[in-house]
Amino acid sequence: MPETSTKPYLLRALYEWCTDNGYTPYLAVHVDAKTRVPREFVKDGEIVLNISFDATSGLQMGNDWIEFSARFGGISQKVEVQVPNVLAIYARENGQGMAFPVDKQASADESPELEAVPSVQETGEDDPDPTRPGGNGAAGGNAGRARLKVVK
């Protein structure tokens, strides 16, 4: 039997750390054909999701999938993300967290045209809070992005 990846355990631990310290946990996710997210919020093959208790309903962080319901533009939608596609988990308020390389096999099978580990870029938006009234709900897009980089 193959050994279980440490990634889902680290994701759950960092989620707990964020919530214990009053921070808003964000997930940066590489989007491929198996990722179930509102496509209109995907930018450059990735999406940033607010996974805080207030922004989600029924959050389940399993070893293979992260699943929850969230509001995007006022409409509740089911979100399903494969754990190997998670690029990073971090606190919105201070950017502390962890970045991960994406499992190239999982991504290559579905979307060879998407970059396996897109770089995280800073934007010049004035309001970093995607949960503001009239905002994008759980989908942060480029708003409030941490300045994480994958270190090889």
C-alpha cells in the first residue's frame, strides 16, 4: 500500500492555525478539467478561494479532495478541488502559509496547456477583501493575494 501524502495533513493543520489565530485561510488552486469551480473567476489557470468558516458551508478537507459550498456573485455553488492541485494555503492578513508544487501528472493528463506551477503575482487592487459586499464572495481572483513563491 502506497504511503499517504503529507500534503492534506499540512493543509488541514495550516487551516486550523489560520482559524485559531483569527486569520482568513485562502487556497490558491491550479484549475484543470476535474476542478469544480466557477470558471468565470479563474485567471491564468488558477483561482484563489476563501475557505474560512464564514465564507463556506460544509467544508470537508479530505486526503484526496477539498469540498464545500460557497457564494460567488451571490449564487451558492459547490466547489471541488483535488488536493494535488492546491498551490498554496495562506492567511489573507499576513501572507503566512505554505506553497506546494502541483502534481504534474494530475495536471498534465487534463490540461497540458496550463502551466504546472504558475507564479503568484501581486496586483494593484485597492480593496484586497473579496468578501466585501458586492465582491466576488469566496473567489478572491487576484485580490488579496499573498506574495508566496514556490522554492525549489
